Amino acid sequence: MVVDLPTPSVIVDGGVLDRNLRAMASSAAARGFALRPHAKTHKCVEIARRQVELGAAGLTVATVAEAEVFAAAGLDDLFIAYPVWPSPQRAARLRELASRVALRVGIDSAESAAALGAAVPGLEVLVEVDSGHHRSGVAPAAAGDLAAKAEKAGLRVRGVFTFPGHAYGPGRQRPVAGEEESALTEAAAAVTAAGLDAGVRSGGSTPTAALTGPGVVTEMRPGVYLFGDAQQVELGTCGWADVALTVTATVVSRSGNRIIVDAGSKVLGADQQAWATGFGRLIDQPEARIVALSEHHATVVVPEGAAVPGLGEVLRVVPNHVCTTVNLADELVVVSAGQEVDRWRVAARNANT
């Protein structure tokens, strides 16, 4: 346990983090994928640089603002995996970015392709396809038509991408990985039939990363793998020993087998999938459940017969969704053998525009 830190604090076990980074880099290389990890999970320049050192082809980001943060730090190969709409103010920022880094952007409509082509002529794009998540993206069969319209608008199509987000559920990972490959295969064929470049076939998520086979996908974009979280443990994607990020919290109230700790939704985030068994877990007592969150309180129920932490005891909480937790933090405290060794600023915190 880390001592002499105010609670709540967001801490990262540097050894576990590096092990996770190395494992994914090795796995991607062994299967012949380019690894382009999603930096919206960590939002830290130090971690991004380490990912590139270990062989990442570049970074995935969610917003123009995230791209700007990492570009300013010298990370010069960025994919905004989002159907960006180039409003006048955002178009100027995209032009500036494209002038100094290798930049790609997602498209999923002829209208956005036309607007981007007018705003940033020659910009490289990937056509987003819906592989079953039903968020953004066109039907795979429509990818060729959209690619042709994008080229006509002055953009340079480099391939297709998808996000298999519907893999976030028990037992869904294997079938969803198959749906992802099918969608990318069909979309790439449609783009090729239109006489355009479908060389990049980008997909992947942390739950499906281990199930993606070589041959269809050329690039993977997992994000959560480096930290892990309670969702990933419940899905079987990682174990408790693979969780690198936790939140320290002090027991401030106790009644029977119920305790209150001082890390609420303003620190942990409030995400809870319908299948999740709580709002987070205690890494050193995983059978306990966080059953309720307030802004500054987490209610933890300890199973009957188990040791109940005492008042003033500092616990380590594993958030459900680590991306939200990081975005709520100013910095990550890096520890080794229970001692603080560094602090990393969450440089892209709230970079949502």
C-alpha cells in the first residue's frame, strides 16, 4: 500500500503497466498487426511515448483536442477514430495538425466527406463501418460508394475501420470478433471494387484483441489493456494481477458489513454496464462490491464472514471504466514496490473538442 498520499488518489503500478504494454506489443507483432493504441484511455504523454518505443505505429485519439495535445508532445502519427465534422473553427485546427503530423480522420457520410475535402484538401481518411455496435459507421456494403465520394471530394482514402464495442458483455467477445472480421472484409472488398485503397483495415478493442486473427485486420486499436479495470476482469479479459490503475480511498464510515470510502463518482466515474456486479471492486478484497456511488461517497458491502476494513484504513479501488476515471484526474501517481516514483500529468484531460 502506498503511504502518505491524500485520498482519493489515482495510482498506477509502473511494473504492471509496463508488463501490460509489452504483452500487447508482443502479441500484435506476433500476429502481424500494426498496433495503434487508443490514447483516450491514458491521456498521458509519458505513456504514449512508451507505447511508441515498444513498437506502436502511432496513436488513436477520439477528438481533435486530444490530437493537438499529443502532436504538441512530438507524437506525429495520429488517427482520429471519429466522424469529425469540420466546423470553421475545427477545420482550421485540422489544417494546422495536418501540416505537421501524419493525420487520418474517420468519415461515415458523403456530407462529412465533402465538408472535410473542402476544409482540408488531401486529408487522409478511413471509412467507418458498422460491425454490429450500431453507433456510427455505414453498412459494410456501402463503404465503396462512400470511399468514391470521399475521393471525389478531394480526400485520400486509405482503408476502413470499425469499433466492435458490442463485445462489452459476457460471452460476446468471440462472436463479435467474427462480426468485426466479416464487416471489414466486406467493406474492404467494396472499397477495392471502387478502385480505391483498402490497405488499412483497422479494428480491435481490448475485449476482442486476443481473438483477432491475422489475415483481415491490419491494425488494432485497443485502449484499456494497459490499465485494466473491473469491467475487463468481469469479462475475463484480464485478471486482478493485471490491473495497473487503482484509486486509493479511506474508510470514513462503518456499519456492520457496510463501509463508506471517500472516493465517489467525481473520482471513479459512474459507469455501470447492466451486467456488471457493482460500481467497482476492491483489488485486495475482490469479493466485496461497491453497491452505490454518491459524488464523494462509495458504499461498499463486504460479504458476511469476511474481514470488514476499519475506520481510517486505506483501500485500493478498481473502477469499472478506467477511461472515465483518468479523465477526472489531474495526475497519475506512479508507484513501484509501494513507493511513489513519479507523477504523470493527465495532459489530455477534458480534451473533448
